[in-house]
Amino acid sequence: MPQYETVVGLEIHVELATATKVFCGCTTAFGGEQNTHVCPVCMGLPGALPVLNRQAVEYAVRAGLALNCNITRNAVFDRKHYFYPDLPKAFQISQLYLPLCTDGWVEVFGKRVRIREIHMEEDAGKLVHDPWTDSTLVDFNRCGVPLIEIVTQPDMRTPEETVETVRQIRAALSMLGVSDCKMQEGSLRVDVNLSVRPMGSTALGTRTEMKNINSLKSIGRAVAGETARQIEQIELGRPIIQQTRRWDDNKNASMAMRSKEDAHDYRYFPEPDLAPLSLSDEWIESRRAALPELPEQKRVRYPAEFGLSAYDTDILVSEKTLCELFERTAAICGKPKDAANWIMGEILAALKERGESPDQLTLAPEALARIITLQSGGEINRNAARQTLTAALAGETSDVDEYIKANQLAMVGDASALMEIVKQVINADPDSDAAYRSGKEKVFGFLMGQAMRALKGKGDPGRLKELLKQGLG
Ligand code: ADP
Ligand code: MG
Ligand code: ZN
């Protein structure tokens, strides 16, 4: 039996985080009343003309620069024709011949996955099934939201490489702030093109395309599952049919949807209502200079500057909010390792427990920094730190010091308060004094434990020990 190699290429649709749509002034806000974020332009009414959103172009250029692409100075928009109820114009404004960005790459496990192009286009509306009337309704609020489509070369070979490529691209876009990149809400949607071929062959096999896979985990499973299906077909002597398939994660299998269309089916032609772009070198260079520090740079800097592990670094740099919380907390309290540990531990666990994603994190870096400072200075113990952090994460408090005071979480270091406890403990156990003096060291440990218990674990252990010795002496 011949060995097979999997070949994967990705098409990734990303909604840009502009305030308004790409060709009109309607809001892009998510979740409004149906068909309220619409106007004649995005509804495709006769005579309405598109006006290009400058911010959308800037975001798309930023993405292209961060993903090492060349920027096309005179990119052109094209009409892609097809009928679908969520597309009122019966064409989508997209880019075929002269896309905005070309020939980029992203580094994945030390190798380059090439990006063929990034083009701009508009999103379609949403079909909503109404169970009451058993009919399908359409919501045009999303119609005209700016998208970029990132198209890779068929450079991935395994489920792991595929998932990691999406993670890397997502991390870069997140850091750029050009999209909220929420896969579960559809702001980042991945189509997986996949073929197999005998190991050693360089020709590409016939591929299938699995549309809109909505989590990283499902992407990995889809690559593995579709690989197995195609190999089985070949082994049975059946042809692979070029088609669009739907990955069903529950069934762990892909289903045929339709035969794959070709570009010429769409009757593309240049959009006559929009002039070609005209981007100057100066403007593009100014955009390059304004790029924030990217994940690949942070990946080098965090271990070198802060001594973080590669694992922790990788988790932090996958999310803008985590990086910001980490960097700002470390800058305030000067304890980067502690900051990373709290984020990797309690904070991610709390998010997971609430089913939230890191971009919903509202914890102020000042609060985390204060907790770290108090704990490392011995003013609160680990349990108190954890309790305070939990309260801050849940939005129950914004003032760490006040919370610690109100809940009596501070360590007791005050000598007279500690001495009071020591006396109580010794008086409660009159024999212990004599036992200690007759040389029973174990008694000392027991009394320490009693005192600590009385202090609910918040006694300063060093001072307590001293005072207990004094008290027994
Ligand atoms: P289409 O125009 O049908 O969308 P493209 O040529 O634009 O096709 O390719 C779409 C995606 O499919 C790209 O990511 C590309 O890398 C990938 N791809 C193309 N051919 C193959 C193949 N034989 N096997 C795997 N992926 C492929
Ligand atoms: Mg395509
Ligand atoms: Zn509109």
C-alpha cells in the first residue's frame, strides 16, 4: 500500500473591525434588530453607489504588511456574480485580477507557509430559519461588512501544521487590532482545501473544499478525517470528485454539498462604480512604520527579556488582550514571571470556567500588579491573593486594597496582635510550656500550628516563630 501525503491550502475570511460597512455608512455593530443596519447601498437598490471605506483599506494593508505581503499600488475591485437570497445585488464586490496584497508568508514550526494573496470583499447577509412559520428569513445587517480573504498556497501537510497556521495568522490579526477574530461568532471563518497524493509525488491531487469550519479543534479533525476519506476512496479505486463539502464535527465526517464552481462561472468583471485604488509608497511605508510589535517579535522578546518559557510565551502572544495585560502588569510591578504565572493559571482558568474568551477580559493591570506586589512583599498570602484576584476578575471589586481590608485578608505581622495569639495558645495548653522546656521540639511545631490556625493562616510565620519562642521561654 503506498504512503500518502496530505496537501492543504486555506482560505480564511476575516471581518474587519471598522465602525461602518465597506461601501456605505451603516454600522457594523453585531447583534442589532434584524434589517436595521441597512441602507440603499448595502441593499443594492437601483441607483445606489458604493463609496470605499478608507479605514477598511488601511486595515487590509496592515494585515498584508504583517503577513509579509507586497501591497498592490493600484488594486482593482471586481464583481463576482451569483444569486443567493442573502446577496441582494446578485453580485459581490471582491477582487480577482489585482488583489490588494500578494506573495506573503507566515512562519509555522520553522517553515514558511506562503500566502498567495489577501483580497478585500464585502460580507453577505444571514439566512435565519424561522421554526414558527417553517420559512427562511433574511437579515441584511451583515451585508456589506468589510472582509479580507487570506488565501494560502497549498503548503500545509498535517492537521497540526494547518491548525498552527490558522493560530499564527489569527494571532497576528489580533495583535494588529484589525479584527476581533472570533471564530465562534464568525468573524474569522476558515475553508480547508485538501487533497492527497502518493508520498514523493509533486503533482497536486484533486481537492475538496470544506467550508466555514468554526474552531481550531474542528479544523484539525477535519484535516485528519478528510484525509482518511480520500485515501479510502483512492484505495477502493474510486475517483476524488472536486467538490465543496461540509465538515460535520459531530459525525466526524465530511458530507458533499455541491460540485465545485470555477472562477469563470462567476463572470467576474471590474467593478465600474469604484475607481482603482491609488496607494502611494509613502503612505504604505508610513503604515509599515506604524505596525505594532507582532507575535513573532514578542515570541523572541518574552523569553529573552522576561525569562518566560516558550510554552507560556506562545499562549500569551496568541491574544492581544493577554499580551497587554501581561506587559502592563509586568511594567507596573516589575515581576513579569509572577504576572505570566497568574495569567496562565488563575486568569485563563477563570475565563474557561465562565466560557469566555480572552478578549472579554476586563481585569485592570493595576489590580493584578497590586496583588502581585502585596503577595511578594508578604503582606497577603497566596490564598488571599487568589481570593482577591477572583473577586477582581468577577468585577466584584476594582480596589484591591479596599477588598483586602474589608475581607481581613492581610497578613498579621503586628507584634502585639501576634503576641496576643501566642499567649492564648499557650494558656489553652498549660502542659505544653513544661513539655517544650523538657526538650520536646515537636510541641513547638504543634503550638505554631495552633497559632496559625487561630490567625487563619495569615500570621507572618517568621515573627510568629520568634514570639512563640519568647512566650515559651
Ligand atoms: P478557487 O479559485 O477554486 O478558490 P484557488 O486556486 O483559488 O481555487 O485555491 C483555493 C485554495 O485551495 C488555495 O488555498 C489553494 O492553496 C488551495 N488548493 C488549490 N489546489 C489544491 C490542491 N490540489 N490541494 C490542496 N489545496 C489546494
Ligand atoms: Mg478561492
Ligand atoms: Zn448600508
